[in-house]
Amino acid sequence: MQPRNMSMSGVVDLAAVKAAGEAKAKAEQARAEAARQAGQAGGAGPSAGAVPPSALVVDVDEAGFERDVLQLSAEVPVVLDFWAEWCQPCKQLSPLLERLITEANGRLVLAKVDVDANQMLMQQFQIQGIPAVFAVVAGQVLPLFQGVAPEQQIRETLAQLVQVAEERFGIIGIEVDPNAEGAAPAVPAADDIPAGPYDALLEAAVVALDAGDLGGAVQAYKNVLADDPGNTEAKLGLAQAELLARVQHMNPQAVRAAAAENPRDPAAQIAAADLDLVGGHVEDAFGRLVDTVRVTFGEDRDAVRLRLLELFEVIGADDPRVSAARTALARVLF
């Protein structure tokens, strides 16, 4: 059984995630400060990792489909619009889709496919007529509708798509900056950035985490998120602290024996996945839970899926292992 003052040594992936989260938070703070200063000077700079609005509507072809649609769908739902120049209904639908996607402000991306130039894609999607609209979420293709639909119906469909992407896969979209087309201002050094409003609480959480006071760390991170739900460092820290708290008093041998004896038991597999992640076996943890989702149903399946999404938070959305696991999860859910 693990002692209360649990050591962080050997938890390679979690330590790396913690460092990456701190670096990312500092970079975002730096860019935010740069944007504030630019605003005071009468200009504006792009946000961290932001894309210009023009990037929300793109033309795709067969050669770039994997990169521009499948890979991107791990970050944001991609709506596919199959059209042709000669198609009159397409000329009604496409501008409407472009407007609604732009209004979604990064929660969706529209990829336009000219069927005359991309016959193979048209065959792969088994399209019988155009316009035809599909979505790709975490690598999984979902048919939406065919023909021209009323604007309100399309709005509702897109809203449901956003909800499914967030609730089932934890995909919340990409950040959009209307000024990202221009040159970014110089980013000040991290040492020159003034302390933010939550720095003291975040530092207290880190101190508690390093001291093994996991309850104190969890509460400190929750205090930050109560006022600032989008705080990246607090979300990452909370996921890590809660994971460590769950495994703190586990008997690893007993947990792994139970998981081996009960491959369809959600609780046994969830506990073993937590141990896998703490031990640095990230892909094993993700694979175990994806396999458990495949063989469970109802509330059991939801419990496993939600734990998997929590573990994604520990590792971070930018990690390729998370993207791969999201795609695998999509395959077993749909």
C-alpha cells in the first residue's frame, strides 16, 4: 500500500505533463499580456494558438483529406460539404453553411469537397446526390443531411454535433482570432510578465501536491476553477491531483489481479487504468478503457468513457496518444 506522502519520482509522464502545462500557461499569459499592450497601443495581436476566421472554411481534396479532415477532427468537428459548380442547390446551401460555421467561432470547421475533382471521395462516402453534408469527429464519419435544409434545422443539427463532440470525446474546438491574419507583436519574456490573479493559489496547489497533500491540492485547483473555469493550468493540475488521490491507497497487486480476472468489470478496469497512467503506461491505460467501452453498455459504458476523458485531461489534448485514443474511442462508440 502506498504511503500518504506519495513520491512523484518515477511518474515520468505526469511530471512531463505538469512541466508542459506550466510552460503552456506561461506562454498563454505572455501572449495575453502582449495582446493587452497591443490593444493599449491601438493595435491587436493574435491569441495563443489562434487561427484566423478564414481557416474555418477550407477546400479539401483527396491528397490532403487525411491531414485537413481526419487529423484535424481530433481537435474540432469537421463538417464536409460535397458540392459542384453546376449544382444549383449547392449554391444555396454552401453560403449558409459558411455563415453558420463562421458564427460557431471555432467550434466547427467547414471542409468543402468539389465532387467533380474528387470522384474517389464521392465514391468512398457513397454519395448518391448533392449537396450532401457529413461530419467527421475524432476520425469517425457521421452523415448529417442531404439536399437543402431550412436554416433552423441546420442550426439545430450543428448544435447537436458540437454537443456530441464535447460530451463524448472532450473535443471543444479551436480558438479563433479575427486579427490572426496580421503579424504578431513581440512576446515579452516570462520574467517580465506581472503575476496573474490566481498565481498564489496555483503555487499553493503545486506546493501541496509536492508535499503529498493531495486533498489540499485538489481544493486549491477547484478554488481557481470556480472563478476561472477555463484556466488551463488549474484543469491540468486538478486532473493530476485527483488521479494521484485515487491511486494513493491502492494495492497494485490486488488491483491488477482483479482486472485480469474480470475483464468486463468497469470498476476493476478503471482502477487498473489509473495505475497504468501513474506508472507511465499511457497507451496501456487508454487501450484498456477503450476495450472496456467496447464490451460494456449503459451506465457502465458511460462511467468508463468519462474516466477516459478525465485521463485525457491528465496527458493533454496536444499529445498524439490522446488523439489516437479519441479516434479509437469514436470507432467503438459509433
